[in-house]
Amino acid sequence: MDRIDKILKHEKYTEYIDKIKKIEWNRELCHHDIDHFIDVCRIMYIINLENKLSFNKEMIYACGLLHDIGRWQQYQQNIPHEIASANLSEKILKECDFKQNEIFEILKAIKNHRNKENEKESLSELLYKSDKLSRACFKCSAQKQCYWSNNKKNLKMKY
């Protein structure tokens, strides 16, 4: 997981996480922080193993760590965060030794992580599902303010 350690230590990655943290410091709803990113990574990896999918662990973790890093651009410039995250991730992935074909697949998954209609058993579908499953709605103090419908909320522990 050397390349994942490089992402975590990358100057721009830490800068983007800090920007999100400053903007979301008083947010009552779900935060987009390192805890969320790591939860998404681990859920992706569990589903990958459970379903005998063949995704590389580092590609899974790269998706989970990078999928929301553009949130600050959404807040400040109204750029959809999936687009901003993909754009910001490309340079990080290159500088962390990911191959061009891996970068293509990771960026595709990041761009599609809000799309419910992804190709079955694709990296995009895996990221979409894991992102949703990562939220602990069952213990959230802001449930009443949340815009998610009760059908969408995770009211029981699954992963």
C-alpha cells in the first residue's frame, strides 16, 4: 500500500482535506473527512472480497480517499464535487505512481460515484454503494435535518 501512503502524505491531498474541514467545521450533517474516506475504502474492500470481485486494493483505497476531495470547490465555486474531485485527483494519482490505465478507472469511478445507474460490478458501482453504506444514519443526531429519505438512510448496521 505504498502508493496509498503517498496519497495520504501528498501536500495537495492534505491541503484539500484541510479546506473541507474549515468549511464544514460547524456542519451538522455528514462530514467529508478522513474518517468518511477510510470508511468508504474499507467497505469497498469488504464488498470486493465478499463478492469475489477482482479490484486491486490500492485502486479501491485510492477511490475511497479521493472521491470527495473536491467538496471545497463545490462549496466555494458551485462545481459538482464529483467533477472537482476527479480533476484534483488526477495530478495526485500521477505523482503517487499510478499507471495511466489505473488513473482512468479511478477517475471514472470518482466521476460516477453519485450515479445510481452504474455498470454492474464496476469500480463505479462499488464506490457508489460504499459511499452510501458508510453513513451511520442510525446514530446520527441530525437525522431530522437530513435531506435523505428514510428509505435511503442506513438505519441498521450493515458494514
